[in-house]
Amino acid sequence: MQKSLHIDPNKCTGCLQCEMACAWENHRSFTIAKSRIKVFSFHEEARFVPYTCTQCDEAWCQLACPTEAIKLDPVTGAKIVLDPTCVGCKVCTIACPFGTINYVASTGKVQKCDLCGGAPACAKACPTGAITFVDADWTGLDKMRQWAGKTDTNPATV
Amino acid sequence: MAWTKKVLRVNLTAGTCVAEPLNAEWAQDYLGQRGLATKYLCAEVDPKVDPLAEANKLIFVTGPLTGTMAATGGRYSVVTKGPLTGAIACSNSGGYFGAELKFAGWDMVILEGRSPKPVYLLINDGKAELVDATHLWGKTTWHTEETIKKAHQDPQIRVASIGRAGEAGVLYAAIVNDLHRAAGRSGVGAVMGSKNLKAVAVRGTLTDAYQVAHPEAFFTAVDAGKAVLAANGVTGVGLPTYGTQVLMNIINELGALPSYNHREGQFEGANAIGGEAMHEKRPTDGKPNLVKNGACFGCTIACGRISRMDPNHFSVKDKPQYHGASGGVEYEAAWALGAANGVSDLEALTYANFLCNEDGFDPISFGATVGAAMELYDLGILTEAEVGLKLTWGSAEALVKLAEWTAVGEGFGKLIGLGSKRLCAKYGRPELSMTVKGQEFPAYDGRGLQGMGLQYATSNRGACHVRGYMVSPEVLGIPVKMEPQAIEGKPAMLKAFQDLTAVVDSAGICLFTTFAWGLQDIQPQIQAACEGDWSEERLLLVGERIWNLEREFNLGAGLSKKDDTLPPRLLTEPLKTGPQKGAVCHLDKMLPEYYEVRGWSADGVPTPATRTRLSL
């Protein structure tokens, strides 16, 4: 079963444990400036929204890369950046419609979510279940269940 | 090592920013944050200094767990000599600012002198500079934060700033970071204003500034700690659902919710302003006050309230800038803005709280001072002509107006901004000021809870609930249940709470974890993060050392045993209603024993033996 990250912004409290977990996984540092997942705060709307790469099937970052430094991990479905091949040209950062691949000045390479090889640290660190790693074919299952539960199938008993 | 081992020293008079190594020996003796900054302050500042003079210093400080995955590991403190109390002031805040300072590579920023013109301090990793803030003077914290981010084209900058209250010399002005988190008490914002320092803005991107000493052990300890918080009824359910406002009805029913300037120990409007009420749909627009809960950096509890006001409420009817969501009332704010002066209009409280955040002033001291003013008005000592409005008990209109005036130091707000001690003294009724060492009580009656009474009298920063939270044993039964009116064992329990709290405040984590965590949960996290051996015994000794050093600063400042007291109302006027009816605070029976368990003389001075034991 292929899995994908699933984000439920309603559950996010903005604690940034996910950002620290990501930075730790990839840089052995808690400095969230290095995180590949970002939580956005829409203050006046009282909303926090975690956001990262959704691993497009037709990945424009991959198509745009002139050095073929972005390749598919066939097991996880993640598009991963090959550091030795990446020349830091940043064309992928222009191609990505969502902004989820970004240049890292200190390494001279781009970085993006690679699903941590199949065990995403952000999902593990999230204390509220706002970020989960679930069956890629059924990311809507929980929401379906919620609405299913509201379906009044036997009004006579009320 | 969990310290960056770097201190940024900023001389505002000369306009210089210099990096210096952290005194690592002191870090071993005082851990970090509250303790470490206290050591620096005591070493560098004459305790007799005028708090608003150039010679006072203002220290922003993080702890070893700040900026780590330890739950709630995002705290920072501001330490200085406080203008409200004349005692040491130490105010603790969450939000995201503290961790960012650590990511930029700094354990501590020491601000000294006074800038000839308004400036803000801009820190970009290792680079620090003072930037002209003339255009920000006279502006709110909300405006300041937004303007600084825009000016540097960096929305990821974190800002801690003062609003107009800090500029206007409100003696309980706060420093506000991330729009609605605050180093709230004791007037640290007034000291910042006196230095012409508008803001500290930080962006931190370093990956090698600090490291936890033993990563594997650290994650084991941190994960165990998070599991304890999640499984605990208070931190796992009560706080995320109701925030600290979970306490409003509990404390009221116990008869320890002071109201009407402590004339009463219960408030008939408690239910209308408590945590449950924030969830209820308003009859006016069908929407609840509370929109959702929010977390500070790294916090897996998420007690923060995010509220949206009824846009048709009289206080904001034509002010769309307050129609969006923002920081809602916590328990202490709801009590002070509400019960302390009899106001039971949750929307008015929320608006006043917004103003406290927007212009940076402490809702506890503000609300309690309004309560004192209302009593003066009730007694006919203050008149409508003098105040500029009717100051009747429970008037939401008066509360709102006074908040607006105090925020900018206008009209009668100028007097309210000096706190209730100075207000009541001015009108010849000093005994009506519900303060200790000049700082207003928070939301627990020292008659209803004897241990809290003793805590208020002995707290190093004046009346305060977050220095030794005796509510835990006296109400919640943590770690053991003690009867509210009991006296036996309270001094020793209070000492243990005060020492443990000093450790928590010095580690970089939030005190609210201790609803669930004991030292046995905290120690492994510190041990794994920090180099050296940090046993529970050593940590408690560090806590005790911090408490005693603060005490010595205060003694040096001229405070003494005579200041370890309570207003006569708490000592002689019995509570009139509720389960604690008839109670006064038996401070005289507890204080001598407290001094004894502290190892202090009968005059409240640490004995030579105590000083030696604590290596002071």
C-alpha cells in the first residue's frame, strides 16, 4: 500500500513540533528554518495550516530539472532530490506550482519533502493528528466516516 | 550542549552590539533563563537602582530546553528590576520568539543604557544591529510587528515589542511577542520603554548553534514526557478544551474567587465569563467567543485561547480592526478584567484583553487596579468629574474606556497605569490596594487558600501565582491534597513548589507542564539535553539557590520582612460567603515557619549557613 501525508488543518494548533522533527531528521538541528514542512498561521482567521510537498505523480519539479537530480522513490512514491547531482539552479523552484521545493543557501542544493524514506518524522511528531501518514488511495476515509456518521438513516427511532 | 554559550550585549547609549561568551560556570549553577539572568542581573546591577534609570538593565534570556522538541520548549524570560514593585522582575513568555533567539545562536541578550532615540534591535543569526524606530514610536505592538517584517521582507522574523503603554510609562507595561503572547507582569515593558527600545526582532537559521548532549536519551525522555501530558486529564483534556479558564467555575465554587476588589470571595457572574461560556453560542450572533485553541512553540498542550468578538458589541461596533480572531482571555485575565471589578460581559473582557495585547499591558494589574478604583468610587472618594465617567461596579463601559485610556496613558488612564498601590495611596486609602510589594493579586483569594496567601506574601516579584502554585495541592490535589484552610505543612510545601518552579522557569519549558509533570519527568529531559550530571537533588538545589539569590537582590533593594505581608483586608476581614466563609489568611502563623524551612533568620534574611550551603 502506498501512503501519503494527509493534513487536517482544523486539528493543527501551530506548535511546530513537525517543523522541528523535519529539521532534526534532515539537518540534526531543531532550527525550523531548515524544515521542509511549514505551518502557516492565518491569525485573524484563527487557522494554522501545515503545508509541504504532496508528491505529484506528474512532478513538475522533476520534469523541469536539467540534471535529472530529482527521481522517484518507487516504494514511497516520493520525488527525492539527489544532492550530488543537484547543481542548485533553482529551476525546479520556479516549476513547482506550490512552492514546496526550496533552495538552501548553506548547502547550495534544493530540498523538498522525501517522506523520510517511508516514515515521515512530521507525522510522528504531530501531537494532534493534524498530520497523518495514511493509505494514499483513501486520504478521504476519515472525512467520509465523519459525514457518514451524520447521515440520518432511521429517523423513525428518534 | 543545550546552551549556545553566547551572550549578546547591547549598549543602547553607545549603540554597540557585542558578542561575549556565556559564563559557563554560572550556567552550571543556575541552569538558564530565569536563574541565569538573575545571576547576571545581580552581578551587574546595583539593586538600589531606579528601575527606569539608564543604569538598570533588561535581559532577554532562554533556557537549555528552549528551541528543542521538549514539550513546551519555547519559553524565554525577561529579567530586570521592576518599576511596579522595586523588586526583581522576571516575566516569562511563550509564543515563538524565544526559540528563534536560540536558533539565531543566543542564550541571552543583555540590554544596557538608554538609546538617545527610539530604536529596535535586529538580530539576524550572528549579526545584530540597532535600527531607527522613530516611525514606530507611538504605534501598537501589532503595528510594530507587521511593519518590521515588511521592512525586512521577512515574514519569518519574530518580534517582541512594547506598545504605547510601555512608552507611556504604564508601570505594568508588558513586552508582547507573536501578537498575543507576553512577558506580562511586573512592568518589564516600562523598563524597555525607558530605554527607548521599541522592539527586539530576531531571525535564526543556524543549525550548529547548540545541540542536545545525548540525542537518543533526549528523545526517549521527551517522548515519555509528551505521553504523560497527553494522558493527564488537565493537560490532555482540560487545558486544550477550556484553557486556564477551566479554573473559573472550580475556584468560584470553592469560594476562593475574589471579586469586587476582594470584598467578596465569590463572583455571581463567574459562569458568564468562564471557560464553558467561551464555548457557548452568543444570543446576539449565534457564534461562540472561542474559535479554537492554539499552542506556543513546541507545546503539545495548546491551552491558548483564540477568540473572535461579536462585531456588534458596543466596544467594537465601528472598529473592524478588532473583528478578526486574536488572543482570547485566559483565566487570570478574565478574573482581573471581570470578577475583580464585577464585570460579567465576556465580550467586553475580550476587547480589553485585545487592547492589553495590542498596546502591551498586564491585564491582571490593570483589571485589579480598575477594581480598586471602583471601590474608591463606591466609597465616594473618587467622583465622576474626576474620573471622567461613572465608575460603578460591573460597568463594562467603564472597563472598556479605562482600557483605551490606560493603553495610551490618557486622562484617568494615566493614574490607572500606575497600579492600585499608587492609586489608593494618592486618595489616602492605601489599605484598599490589593497588592503585595506593589503588584496586584491574581485570581485566587489568599483567605480561601491559605497556602496561596503565604505564596503571595513571600513571592520575590510581589503578588503572583506562578512562583509557587499552591492551588495545585490546595484545589487539584497535586502532588497531594491539602485542605484549603489547613496551615500545617504549607510552608514546607510552598518552599518545594517555589524551588521546583524556579527550575522549570530556568529550563525553557512552561510551568503548565507541572499540572502533569513532576521533577521525575523533567529531570531526564534536562539530563539528556545538558552536559554534566543533573540529578533531581541538584536541580532542587539550583531552584533553591535561584530563590535565595532573588531574595538577596530584593533585600539589597531595601525590601525586608515588613514587605512579606498582605493587605489588611486579607488578614482581618473574613470572607462573607461560600465554603470558605469566615476565613482570613493566617499569615502570622505560617510566615515564621516559612522563614525557618527556608533557612532564613527570623527577619527573613538567609543565614550564613544557608548561604554557604547554596554557594551564594
